[in-house]
Amino acid sequence: MNKAALRTLYKLKRQALSIEAIDNGSLEIANQLLKLPIWNASYYHVFLSIAEHKEINTEYILNILSGKDKNIIISKSDFKTFKMTNYLLLDNTVIKKNAWNIPEPVDGIVIDSQNIDVVFVPLLAFDQQGHRVGYGKGFYDTFLSECRPETIKIGLSLFDPEDKIDDVFENDVALDYCVTPQKSYIFK
């Protein structure tokens, strides 16, 4: 299936989920993450969930990172350049939703993409090769291409993988892992 068809299908699948199913799946994903060998790093980038899109609730991951005393990085999106600016999440960081309902930091300490060790990547769908389908604006492919090659890229999905995404592009950045409520997939 191609990205456009997968995008449509998985938006519908997500909308059919109850808040309880999303919350339970999000907790299971956080528990699966604890089994991965990723916890010796310092800088972890995590997306803040868009509740209206029924995204995975990343609060559980934020709590794990905070409990492990990790540096948590969150982003602000620029829809003119399709780039993200990364900020260190602090106790006094002010979060506001932008025009697309994305929770973002108002401002703060900017962290260069090269400093980030692990990125938790949002997605709509993924395949058995570690390719992902996002919302189609390219924010994460641009951001991930700015990170170091050894930066660990972990997709988070409430659904199992597709066999293959038909229209993968040369500039698409593949995942190292994708974690679902039932299983962690390893691609590296």
C-alpha cells in the first residue's frame, strides 16, 4: 500500500479507538520501552501528543525519562520551513498548543539536533523494514536527517506493521525500533 492510502486507513483506525484503548496501549508501549537497551543515553527527544489526533499518550514516557533524570527534549514546528526547533523541557517550560493543536514550548533553551541520543518518533503506520508513514509534511524526516547517524530512532505505534510501504523515498529516514503494545520490532 502507498503512503497516502496508509495515511487515510490509519487515521480512520485511530479515530475508532476509545480513549481508554489509547491510554492502555500507551502504558503498554512505555512498559515495552523499558525492555530496550536505550537507557544509558543523556538526551531524549519525545513528541507531545496531539489528543485530537488520538496519538499515543507520551506522558508515560515523560514520567520514565523524568524518573531516570534524563534530559528531555521537545520541539516547536515551523510550518513555513517545515523544520523543528528543539528545546530542553524544564519545570518552568510553558507549553501552548499551536494552530494545528500541537503542544509546543513557547521558548526555552535550544538544543542542537546533533546532541540528541534517542528520538521517540510519532507515526501513523510502519512496515517490516522500519519505514514509517507520518502526516506527510516531512518534519521528522528533516529533523532525523539532522541528527547524528548513531541517534536511535524509535517509532511508537498502537498498531502492528504493514508488510511493506510501496512508495518509500530516498530521503525517508528509517527507524531503528518500533514499539507497539505487544512487541518491539528491531530494524538496525
